[in-house]
Amino acid sequence: MRIFEQLESKVRGYVRSFPVIFESSKGATMTDETGREYIDFFAGAGTLNYGHNNQAINDALMAYLQKDGVVHGLDMATTAKKEFLTKFSETILEPRNMEYKVQFTGPTGTNSVESAIKLARMIKGRSNIVAFTNAYHGLTMGSLAITGNTFYRDEAHISRSNVSFLPFDGYMDDQFDSLAYFRKLLEDGSSGLDLPSAVIVETIQAEGGINVASVEWLRGLAQLCYEFDILLIIDDIQVGNGRSGDFFSFEEAGIKPDMVTLSKSIGAGLPLALLLIRSDLDQWKPGEHTGTFRGNNLAFVASTEALAYWDTLELSNAVRHKSDILKAELEKIAEKYPSLHADVRGRGLIYGLEVKELGLSSQISERCFENGLIIELAGADDQVIKFLPPLIIDEEKLLKGIAIVDQSIGEILE
Ligand code: PMP
């Protein structure tokens, strides 16, 4: 069913294929124009970690607008920018001993990725970038070239020169040591691998199917980068901002990347993308990498308010607690429906239920929607049902959403 049927004869909407028009949203719930409510396990693909229309964030935005705060400031200094930088520095960077410069790269995630790979090439004077199987880094030219899934790029004939793909942790069988393989390629002058300027990696591949890199693998990768003078870029656009339970997804591994891309929930629902650059590496000249919408002041206001969640460990602890619930419930579902041959994997509040039979996951997500749950799919063949609720979801709603998945699978398999 085409949702903007009449409109689309005149303009193209390219809307996501949920068969309703949404009108309002609050917390972990979205409501369509007929008044029907849906639990949201999609959270704007990780943009709404603090929930839809979070009251404190809305109040801060309202107060800012009421005092005629600068909305568009181009790249000028504004109070909203100053307050954001102060809060980000004091709440996030300083307690973690992270010395990074913050570059505002644009409104959306891919802008940060583009900045990161451009800067890496400039710093090292080498063009090759290593990315991993199933990676997703965005859909503009540079980020698309380092995205795995052919669906996004083949027909556009994206140039992939100066990009090398290596197996992500767990891509091959358990016996295969992907880091030993990488090391061998780097050491062997006949391997065909040009020494990369940077390696870019997601600690948990989200769009790629909820593939979780182990802490050991991440540490090994960081060590390899260090030994071979390669920059390590962590793409924390989807699984940063608390999704893993820590603010940054790589904290548990105790590694310090050279650059970190952040977007989605850093703007608490408003468009904002950042690149964190290890302070000693920054070498942009003024104006060398710029654009009109870099640093949206309303996003700064929203973000500054949202970062208050990180003043204490409350949110982190809550994410870990709800993560345990989610994992246990999904394992129960996998056990209850053996014919699914389901695999459960994830960390924090991002989990995947991989269903082996092609097409079944789409049927399940569609049935979930009919039953009142917004849930999306991930993986090269959309074979993974992706659980990504707002971090602030209450336990009752989390369990209700999971129960809808259980019920929907039951209905489809019966
Ligand atoms: N990197 C990762 C890990 C992502 O998940 C995404 C978006 N799904 C992007 C980059 C690109 O972000 P955007 O869609 O905002 O350009």
C-alpha cells in the first residue's frame, strides 16, 4: 500500500514502508493519525536514545526559542555551542581522560565519516582505508565505498579504489583468526594490501546484522593499528551515546581510537554529527572542510540537556539491567520456536534475533506492526530482527514489545 498515494502522483515521498501516517510520539511510543499507538523498538535507528519528545529536552528547546536564541549560526560561536562544548567536555571527555578536538561535521552521520576518512588520508599521506565485511558507514560517496552491502552501492557504480575489506570478528568460523590474517597481509609485501591510512570499524555492526566484536578483538585491532602506524576510527554513530551501556561503545575494551564519529542520539533527535579527533592529530586549516549546516544550535541545546543523563551512572545501570531482560527474553523466544533456528546476539540495548529462513523476518516484523510494535530488520538479507528501543523505555513497555514479537512469531508459525 502506498501511503502517500495521492501525494505521490505529484511528489515522491520515499517513505519507509509502514502503512500508516504518524502524528505524534512520546517516550517509546508513536501514535498514528487515527490515534493508534505503537511501541517503538526502532528509535529512529538509534537517534532517539532519550525517547521521543523527552520533556526536559523539549523544555530546554522551548526556553531557548522563547529567548530568541540563535537558531542558525553557521560556524560562528554561539552560547548554545559554548554550552554544548562545555557540557560535552566536562561530562563525557574529561572523566574518561579523553583528549579530543570536536569537529562539527554536518547534520547527519555520513558527514562525520567523510570527514574522518578525508582527514586520515591527509594525516598519513596514504589513500587506502580498511573497512570490514558487513560494515555500514553511510550512503554518500566516501562512506558508501567503505560500506559492505552491495545492495546500497552496486547499481551506482561507486568507485572503491583505495578501500580494502577484511573479515570482521566472527565473520569466518571460530578457527579463523582475522587479526592474524590482517597482520600477515600487512607484513607480506606481496599480499596486495596497500598500507592503509586508517581502519574504520563499528564495535557492534548495527545495520550489518548486530554483529558484536569481542573486547579482545577490538584490543588486538587497536594494537595492530598502533604497531603499523594506522589510524583507528571507531564509527560510534549508532551504538555510541549509551547504546552499549557505556557512553562510548569502545569503553569496555579500554581502547583509545584516533577518531570517533558520533551522530544520531548526540543530537537527541535533532540533526548533529561530530568527529572527535585526537587533539595532536588535528590538522585542518580554517575553512578547509566546511559546510552550511555544521552545528545546529537547536541540536546543541537538545544535546546539552540530554548529556545531563551522563552526570550519574543511572542511565548506564538501567541500560545494563534492561539489556539482561532483553537478552533473557529473546533466548526464551529462540528456545520456544526451535523451527526458527534463531540466533540471539547483541549488547546493551541493541539485540538481534537472526532468523535463518529468508523472508520470515520480514513477515514477522510486518505482523509485529499490525500487533502494535515498530521493529526493523538488519543484515545483508534483512534476516535479523533488530531490537533497538529508546534507552529510557520502561521495563513494562520493553516486556510488552517483546511479548508482541513472541505473539507475532507464534501467529506466523502456527
Ligand atoms: N555509521 C553507522 C554505524 C550508522 O549506523 C549510520 C546510519 N545508520 C551511518 C554511519 C550513517 O549515518 P546517516 O544515515 O545519518 O548518514
